[in-house]
Amino acid sequence: MSASVLFHFPFDPGSRAARLALGEARIDWTEVLVRPWEADCPVGDLNPSGMPPVLQVEGPPALTLCEAPAILGWIEDAQKTPLLMPSDAAERAEVRRLTGWFDRRFTDEVNAVLLHERMEKPLLRLGPPEARMLREGREALKHHLGVFEALLAQRDWLAGRRLSQADIVAAAHLSTLDYFGEIAWASWPGLKTWYMRIKSRPCFRPLLADRFQGLAPAPHYADLDF
Amino acid sequence: MSASVLFHFPFDPGSRAARLALGEARIDWTEVLVRPWEADCPVGDLNPSGMPPVLQVEGPPALTLCEAPAILGWIEDAQKTPLLMPSDAAERAEVRRLTGWFDRRFTDEVNAVLLHERMEKPLLRLGPPEARMLREGREALKHHLGVFEALLAQRDWLAGRRLSQADIVAAAHLSTLDYFGEIAWASWPGLKTWYMRIKSRPCFRPLLADRFQGLAPAPHYADLDF
């Protein structure tokens, strides 16, 4: 496979999902770190939405893949045997349900509140976080973590018997919040076991080295045994 | 293919996308109309998010497909030859980019404002629409329609050379807004030509017969030549 360039912002969950999936597929890529809120961000010329991640594939055919669903879809299409999409119809349906859940509900109820307060506000100099919003975001997060804990009481991986795009997307979201110390792993033992397993995979290593401007990660962030 | 039951709300764009895709695939189904905001809505027991559409497939294997991405994905998986997913890699990427665009940007910027004011408020008895919100939603819609018009100046269908999931999802959203008279087709000739073509397909007929409580559709809503 020829050279690919990933434009990404390390604390954007979609960008993290793209990096994890590229890692799982052992695709070589070079990276361009971007700050999508800045006017001269190169992603503005590549993706009509202006948002990372964008993967440029040299080809042939040359492709510009905009955002995580296009990147994860392309990676799967390029495999000889299924990698992150199960072949079982019920598990495929679960992958699609759960990635949709993260794209909409988790993003709206958790990220738009909690990542806004903890991440976007310092980046955009919008002032200190609001206690009421932090409380609200944390309550919503707790509800979501309970949903995942219940799923993982019945399954090895989020969508069924094997690692899938659902786990990749979930780990992308949860690892971002984990950097900011927002996940009380001790309360969710099934989820913690799942996260330890996915965090130990080679694809995860680059994410554990990410650093946010002026803020050290939660102490356990990069520990594989936490 | 065995009997399937679709639980749907006729003015939910995701439900419309499912009906259009089932129609294109000529899959027989029976329907259960649901009102997802009511406490006893049967979808609450089928989909953890509580939202339509849900397709129950008798099987084997018996499947419960929650929301449009799972339903459209399953329909495509069940085809012998590609139906609504192109085989070309660039067009597949466009389908995934555009369906994501509708799921997030269009839903957040247009539906959450305009469909909230025009549809959810009367359904939930939340009072009359607010002029300021209507104006804001209509401005956002205009911006989106301009984006689609520009795409359709270069392509026959939204993602490329053939009808795809992107057109199905777009038509589901735009037809909902069209019922409420929110689309000034005369300003968007390329989009209008595209819409006339997709609206003439047999899969569209049931949608044109939908009626919203106490509100007649825009006069041209069901006309194929408008």
C-alpha cells in the first residue's frame, strides 16, 4: 500500500479512531497535526466540513477520505479478510448501532459538554470551566458508561465476539476523556478489563504519548496496568 | 426474504431513509407507526436509544436492526450486486462523508432548529414556533442547499454516477422539510432536477401519502412535476 498522510488533531475522538484503525490494519502513514479552529488549518481545503481527520491516500486511485466513517470504511474495504467489521449479520448491526450511538448521543450528551469545558475552552481561551456544566457532563457520562458496562457483561467486545469498529470508536472517545481524568474506572470493572485489553494493543501506543498543551494526563493515562 | 416489520415515525428522516432503502431493495415489510416521544412507544423495548426506525427481520437469522445506518447496512449486505453502495472507492468515500454530514451537521444545524419549531413543537404541545429560530434554521438550510447544488452541478447523483445511500438519506431529510414547505426549489435548479428524479421512483410513493396531524403538506409536496 502506498504512502498515506493523516491530518489529525490528537484530542479529537474521530482522529483517534482513524489512528487506531490505521494501526490495527498496519497501514503506514505519515501525520500532519492540525488545529481545526485556526483559520489556516489545511483541513479546510481538503474537507468541506473543515474537520479532521482527513486521510490522503496516494493511490492509485488517489483518494481524500474525510472523517472517521470514510477512513474506517476504506480501511475495511481494503482488507482481504474482515478486520474490524464482523461477518455475522447481528454483530454487523451492533457495530453500526454503536458507532451511530457514539457519533450522535455520546457526542451530544457527553463530548459537547465535558470536552467543551475541559478541552475546547482552554484551546479557544473561552475562560474557566463551569461547575454546573461539568456536573451535567459527568452525569451523562456515568449513564453511558453504565450502558457499556452492561454490554460488556455479556460480550468480550462491544459488538460481540471480536474486536470491531465499535471498540475502536469507543476507545477513541473514552481515551480522550481519560486523558482529562474523567473516567472513574474502579466503578466499571467490566469496562476497565475491556479498556486494559484494547489499550495494550500496539495501535494504542501513539495515543498514550499524546500531550495536551499545559496539562499533564491523568496519572494512570499511559499505564497499561492501571 | 422472510417477513420484516418496520417500526417508524413517518416524519423522522431516519425512518424515511429506511423506507426508501427497503423500497429500492424491493423488500416486503409490514409497518408499525410509532410516536417515539410517548412513554409506551414499542421502540423503547427494541432499541436502547428509544428511537425509530427499528426493523425486525424474522430471519433466520432473526435480527433487530436499530436505526437507519444498521438498516441500510443490512440491506446492502443482503444484495447479490451493489445496490446503494457504489463499488468505486472514491464514491464509497463520498457516500460515507455525505451520510455523516446529514447525521451530524444537517441534523444539528437544520433539523434541530427547523424541524423542532415546525414539527416537534406541535407534536409535544410546546407552543408556537419562534420567528428568530425559524429565521436561523432557514439560513442554515440555505447554506446546506447551496452545498448540495454545487455537488449536483458536477454529478448526476450526490456521491457520484449512481444512486446511493447518500441520495436516500438526503431525500429522506429534504422530503421531510418539503412537507412543511421549507424548500424554495426554484432557487436550486440542479437540486430540483435531482429531487424530481428521486421523487419519481416507486420507493418514494408511500412517503408522498404521509400526512402530519392537522397540517396539510405544501401544495407541491406530492406532485412529481412541481
